[in-house]
Amino acid sequence: MSTPRIMHMVTPLKHMSPFDVNMALDAGFDAAIPYTNATIDDIKGLVQDAIFSRSPDGVKRTGMFIAGKRAVEALDMMQRAKESMVPPFEMSVFADPAGSFTTAAAMVACVVKALREKFSTDLKGKRVVIYGGTGVVGFASAVIAAMEGAKVTLVGYDGPDRVRKFAEDINSRFNIDVGYADGSTEQQKTDLVKDADVVFSAGPAGRQLLSLDQVKQAKDLKVVTDVNAVPPAGVEGVEVNDKAKPIPGTKAVAIGALAVGDIKYKTESGLFKQMIETNKPIYLDFRDAYTLAKKLTS
């Protein structure tokens, strides 16, 4: 009998996401074991219990998934996990808090595809404005877009202080240059969208962040993507099934939540399968998710 494939699923939250449990099992793991209310200080003990209980060959059939709802916390947990390995006892680790890393990767990949196919261009030098910029999807999409050469602005809604700190943390961690802006008022949001080439809407479910009238004022706008699948849309005029569909009254095209979600699902599943298929330990975050999402959309 072969050694079972075991996924240890760690979250600082009260519950592990059933979505991620299902994804791990459907991808081919035989068991998915949740560890809830975990802190970064718990990671070393969990990792070493998992790796030392199996042979070097058996540990290859072991993995750790890091969930939660905060991007930086998940990345720090993954780094602590990596530091806790004792080769040849080393397993693969995948971080995807709230599904945000794979969602962000899918969103940016879908935008890149639309830019290529509809406008014969890419993200380099494009002005990307991210509404809902202080969330986990906003975090990862900002880094990915900036690494692709875009000029990124994160938009917050409760004054400049919180979004500024968020941008500063990103820039310090990844050595990039992400800007920030306050979008507390409708006029501020309108002023920001006017200069945008690309809009990412990554705000909370069921909350409209931009009206169609605001979008129509963006004369250079090419692509709008919205990951909110709960009515009303985050951006008025973007439907959940849109796949580079023209937005009435503009030159831009829309990418909806379900179009992004299809690539997100395939990306998360694909990364779990990479953990199963690899012969050496791998450490997966939003950058790896984006690499796969680009392949899926090419």
C-alpha cells in the first residue's frame, strides 16, 4: 500500500475554509487535516512533527497549506515553515490566504490577456488603479502588476494613513514602487479613475465602488476587472460572466468575477497538483500562482 498523500492545512482563523479543503482533496491529496487558531509561533512545531514522522520519501507525499485572511501573515508563516525544514526532511508549502493569491493572479492574468488581444499591448507603463486596495486581493494584485512594470495606485476609503502604510509595507517587502491614494469621497474616486488605463475592483462583496458614469470619464481606460460576484457589482456595467466584453459608452472592456474565478479555480488546483507531482520541495505564493495563471490564459 502506498504512503498516503497528506495535506496539513493551517489557519490563524477559527475555521479552515471548506473551499480549500475540497480543492486539496479534489486535486489528489488523500487527507486534508485542519489546524485552526494557529500563530506563527506554532509553525515550527507543526512542520517538524509533520516531516519527522515520515521517511525522506514519505515526506515528499506531505504538504502544508497556509490560509487565513492576511497576506503578510501568510507569507511570514510560509517563511517560518521553510526555515523549520531539516533536509532531507522537507515538504512543500503553499500559501493562499482567503484564496486571495490565486484570485489576484487570475485577475491580473485575465487583464494581460485582454490587453494583448484587444489592444495589442501589455501592463508595462500602464496606470493601474486598484479600488479596494487594502485587502488581500488588492495586496497581491498590486505586487504582480508592479512587477510587470505597471504604475500601480492602491485606493483606500478611510483616509490616507492606512492605505499609505499598506503601500509602504508592500514597497519595503518587495522592493517595488506602489503608490497610494485616498478614495473616501466620490470625487476622489472619480479623479483617480480619470487617469487610469486599467482598473482592478477588489473590494468587499456586494458593494459598488465605481458607477458607470465615473468609468465613462476615463478616456484612456482599456480594461476593468471586478472580482465581486455578489450584486451589486463593484463596478457598474461589469457583469459576472464578462470576458473582455465592451463596456457601453467607453472604449474599455470588462472582465467579470466568474471569468476570473474560472482561472482562479484552475490555478489553485494546478498548484496543489504541482505539490503532488514534484520530486523536491516547492514553496508557492502569488508569484507562482501568476506564472501558472498566465499559462492558463495564453
